[in-house]
Amino acid sequence: MIPSDDSRTTEGEAATRVILSVFHANGLLLAVGDLLAADEGLTAARWQVLGAIALAERPLTVPQIARRMGLTRQSVHASVGRLVRDGLLELSPNADHRRSPLVCLTERGRATYTATDRRQVAWVNRLAEGIDRADLETAARVLGELGRRLELPARQSQEGP
């Protein structure tokens, strides 16, 4: 049993329970993502990269994809390289930053993402069945706020004091 830290506030204790639940759910979601994407020859990580671009509805750079998905640039860079080799993504020049090309879906990439997304629709509808919509919206709002707060230290360290 892990000893309790008496200095945590009740909110801190509740946030810790949320964090532990997110860790657990993340592992399970990645495993399910691998299963949903497998028929298209994707992993959950590669599907995430395709999804970031598809949902943005415009080309993105590797750092932009990483920020949107909460992933490291190195892992996104590796996934992008594989997806380019597989013909699902292509790189195009970026007028704003020569060393950071824009990552674009190819037609094959768009079709692959769409096919995987169709499977996700059926799966997520079953998953959400019986859970109150307001509870799901509250969960999304709280997790979104926690994510924004977690991004602040990273942004502040890049900007300096």
C-alpha cells in the first residue's frame, strides 16, 4: 500500500484519482486503437497522427501534430516517416519554416483514415451507451482543462521567466 501524503488537499486527492484513471484508460484505449486500426495496417500511434491531420483539415508540421496529440516530436517524426513510406502521408515545403515541412494526407491516407474512423464510430457508440451525455461532456471539459494546465509549465519553460 502506498502511504498517503497528508499535505494533499481534497481536490489534490480527487485529481490524483483522475490521473490514475486516465493512466489506466490510456493503456486500454491504445490497445483498442491498435485493434480498430489493424485492418488498415495501422497502429494506434499512426492512426493518431493521421487523425490529427484529418481533423485539422489542413497540413500540419510534426511539432504541431505532437502538441495537438500530447505526444513527443520524436515519436510523431518516426510515425510520419513510416506513414510517408507507406504512401499515406506526403511532405510539402513550409514557407514559414524551411526545416519543418508540412505533413499532408494522400488520397490513400484519407481513405485509410476514413475506413478506420468508420470502425471507431460503431465502437465508440457502444462504449458510450448508457452513460449520461452530460457526464461525458463534464469529463471532456475537466480533462481538457487539466491538459491546458499541464501544457502551461512546458510553454513557460520555453518562453523563459
